[in-house]
Amino acid sequence: MTGMKMSIRTALQPHCRLHPRHQFSCAGLCAGARPAVPISSFAQRTTAQSTCFAAVVAPDVAEESASAQTAEHTNNRATTQQSSGASHVESCYPTKTINCSDEEWKARVDLAALYRVCHNHGMNEGINNHLTATMPGMPGHFLVFAFGLLWSEVTASNLLLMDSKGNVVRGEGHPEATAFWIHSRLHDVHPAAACVVHTHQPWTTALACLSDPTLPMIHQNSMRFYNDIAYDKEYNGLVLDEDEGNRIAKVMDGRRVHLHANHGVIIATETIGEAFDYLYYLERAAEVTIKALSTGKPLKLIDEVVCATTHEKFVDSGIAAEFARLHLEAYKREMLTNKDAEFCK
């Protein structure tokens, strides 16, 4: 890989809007949002989270938690989940093929896996859409794929390392223009945005094209996103400048999901695994919603209190993050046995 540097501001100048822009101040934009968690730590979860996980997969245990015998059983389950969660990690992080830190290599492997898995689920659109991840130990830097590649061609070693000014500091090629302007802004101002993904996945995008794109709380998967979606009804065309990138970040305001009218979805999470889980289950929730609407019958909405408590118990507790980790890890194991095995090279 070459050490070339290229300014995207220079390369993309012909595509930028010509009228002057004013700098948006991001101070205090995401006050109250969860603090960022380094991507390299996504395979490590606390005992408390593992205990919650054990309670979810064994509800009979949770119901009897008042007894000493049940408490011991729960703790044993938690220990098992925590110790076995990373049993396959070494095989997913083979010998580095480029000169970089271990932390960077792991981030590269996981992001490459995300590109491949999303491709296999039909979430991308041609050579467009983009997934990025911040670089552990390198503030202001993030990984992105080189424009022109199919997502099925992305590997750990051919990802680009960029800085927030648009310079490619490691890798060959350049990112797609909107990838830089959307992702650089979110990585800069969204404290939870260790991973930012933007897709035009069909069911979610179809929802974004409705005059009322609100995701109704009609299904268990829908409640994952309760009060966590920013609905942006202002579509200004391609995101080709800093001002529009900042506008999107401001609308998002610390939420994990941004549903952009007439466009698609943007998701910002603390880990790469969570980004995939959010894409996957949002697409499922949108599909169920559109199919339910197509019947012409009234929707059966879930009670607001149930929505709030379910979201809190599953998402805010950290259980969803553990599920997400296991979800992506399962696909990584599968890819090591098929045509996508080169994702980690």
C-alpha cells in the first residue's frame, strides 16, 4: 500500500456547490448522548451485561432470581457467556498483511466483514452507499472503502484510512464524495459514532419515501428503535458539501438512526457489530410495517409504556449490544468457510 495523500476537497471541487457556506457550530450538539466506545473493545463486555444476557436467554432463571439457587445458576450462565463469546476471535484476525497497529487491523477486519455481510443481505446499491469506522488511538481518522469496488471485493487491507480533512493517509484510491461529507461530519460531532453506516436498503428506503415515514410500534423489532430515530424530511439532493453534512448531523442530534426523506438511512453506533444489527433489524421492521400497511387493515399499535420499558431493558441495558456482537461474529465464522473468506486479508 502506498503512503500517498490526496485531498478530497481538491479532487471533488468540481462537484461542490458554488454558493458560499457558513460553518455550523457543533458545540453541545449531542449533549447527553452516550460516550464513544472504542471499536477495539467491542468484543469485551462487562459481567453485568453478560448477567443481563443470561437472564434474557433463560427467563425461567430471571423469574426465580430471589432464590439463592437461581442466583448461582444465573451467575454460572453469565460466566459461560462471557468466557465463550470470543472463542473464535483469533481465526478472524489472521496475520496482518499491511503495516499497522493491532487495533487498526482488528477494526479493518471487522469493517470489511460488515461490507461483505451487508452485500450478502442486499443492503447496498451497486458500488454506492458506504460504511465507516473510526480508528482506535487516532482521533479524527476513519476507515472507508475505495470508491469503485463492489462491497464483495472489500478486504481488511484495501480499506482506506482517511483524516477529517479529506486526506487519504493509507491505501490506494479515494472515497465516494458523499461518503466523506456525511461520515466525516458525523464522526466529528456524534460522540457515539465509532461506526457510521449509510445504505439505501429497499424496505427502509421505501418507508423514507412516504409522506409520513414514521416507523409505527407494531412489532417487537420496531421497539428497538423507540424514540431513537431522527426523521429528516428535508432532502436537498446529493450530500456534496460540509454544510449539508453538518445539517444532517444536527438533525440526528445524538440518535442512532437518521431516516432521510427520499434518500435512505444513516446509522451511528459505538461498535461495528451494533451498526450491522441496527441495519438488519431496521430493515426487518420496515418490511413488516410495509407489508402490514399493504393489507389496508388498521395497525395494532403497542402500548407506549410497553415500548419504553422494552427499549430500556433491551437496548439501554446493553443486552442489544451483546446480541449484536454475537450476530456479526456468527457471520464472520460463516464467511471463513465460503467465498468471502478473504475479507480478513
